[in-house]
Amino acid sequence: GAVVSQHPSWVICKSGTSVKIECRSLDFQATTMFWYRQFPKQSLMLMATSNEGSKATYEQGVEKDKFLINHASLTLSTLTVTSAHPEDSSFYICSARVGRTGGQETQYFGPGTRLLVL
Amino acid sequence: AQKVTQAQTEISVVEKEDVTLDCVYETRDTTYYLFWYKQPPSGELVFLIRRNSFDEQNEISGRYSWNFQKSTSSFNFTITASQVVDSAVYFCALSEARGNTDKLIFGTGTRLQVFP
């Protein structure tokens, strides 16, 4: 149980284009989903927290207009990198959990999406 | 403030050796949760264990064991008789029970390489 998928697994795009990444919880309903970014050989950096039906909460320093997050259903959240630039190239990982709040809830992670902006 | 420290950046061992990955945390809360995740080369984070602050009992799962000591704010992870498939980056993480600040705080990870 607790399987989270991401699509696409990797994407190469030209500078200036927008890229949408999907995160799905396959066998449970995810009230809360998280989006992380990971640079090579570094830890995960939380970008934003999204609760189903609410606006996402962005971490300090993350541009909400650049990284659009939509969590329209209990099994799907999307991250859109708008007008991508080479510095946006990274490994994007989502996670999902059942509860809306509560640090005791385990987050289950997707396999990640590698984005390369040329 | 919350903080997780994994002082070991990289560890290399030979198969069948035992290896311990250290994790030290800081938190002001009395109720908190500790996690270990494994990130193999494929990139996906695999959940290994969750431990709450009121349960200091050590846990063993096959070749994996965890030693939680509140007195030293440590939650160390030991792999017994390591195997090549254990090669991965291992992350220790902390979350608190507060409703609006229940994010996972990750350590910087320890890269484990197990050689045949």
C-alpha cells in the first residue's frame, strides 16, 4: 500500500516553456501533498505544502507564480514550472499523506521527476 | 528550532560488514516523530521507519535496527551484514506534532556504498 506515482519521470524542455508534473496517490486518499526539490548530492528542500481544495502554502524563497501548484482532488496534485529556465533544472519529488495536519503521519514519496531545461 | 544532523557524509564498507548511520536531532517540542528514508540511485525515497518521542524502545526489522536515545537526541540506524543492495543515500527526518508546522525536516543524508 501507500504508493505514490509521478509523471513524467523525466523531461527535457527549452527555456521559456512551461512544464507540468503530476503526482498521484494510487491506493489512498491524500489530503496533503508536498513538493520538494533536490539538487545533486543534496538533501530535499520543501517547496510547498498543498491541502486538497485549498491554496498551497509556499516556503520562504519559493516563487508561487513560478511554481504553480494545484491539488484539485484527493489523489492528484500538479506542479507547473512556468517559463522554465536552466536554473530550474532539478529533481522534483512529491510526497503524500492521509492527514491534513499531524507530524505523526508518514509521508510517502513518489519516484521523482528529473527536469532539464536547455 | 528544529534541526537534523547527519554528520557522516559518505560511508564505504565491504559486504557483510555492519554499519551504523548516525542521526542527531534538535527540537523544543516534547512530542515529535523521527523517520528514516532510503534513497537508492533510482531516486525514489523509501520509507523505512517512524518513531514517536514517547517510544524509546529499539526496533529491529530483519538486518535493520534502530537505536533511539532521547538523552542524547539520537536516532541511529544500523545495518547488519550489509549487502550491495543497501547502497543508497539514507535520510533521517524529524517532524513535530504541531498542526501548522508538521513539515518533515531532513538531514543532509549519508551516502552508503557497499562494495562486494
